[in-house]
Amino acid sequence: MRFPINCNDSLSVWHMTANPITGSVRVRWFSNPTVQYKHTASRRAILSLLWYSKGSKGQWVNCHCLQRHQTVTL
């Protein structure tokens, strides 16, 4: 089950969804919204993002997601 994250106030993240059960995060950046990146993050970090989502989305992805990611071109 993926939860959409509100990114209306973000200047770097176009769209983001998170699944706290599997620890997966899918991100589309403003620089290239046709490419979707699949990251992994800890369940605790994803739940923290879902409960308190007033921080910077770009900084959250940079801090909590692992360096390995998969690229999916839409």
C-alpha cells in the first residue's frame, strides 16, 4: 500500500509515494518528472514523514534514502 506524500510546497520533488511496510519510496524530481526513482528507507523514517510532513521533501530523500536506487522511465 503506497501513501502519496503532499509535495505542493516542495521546489525539488515533483511527486512522492511511500510504503512503510516494504520500506520503498518512489520519487519524481522537478528536474526530470518523467523518470521515477525507487529508493529504500527505514520504516521509522517513512512513518515519521507520513506523520510530520512539514519539512523539506528533498532533504528528507537525501538524508533517509539509501544511495542505491532503481530508475524507471515513464
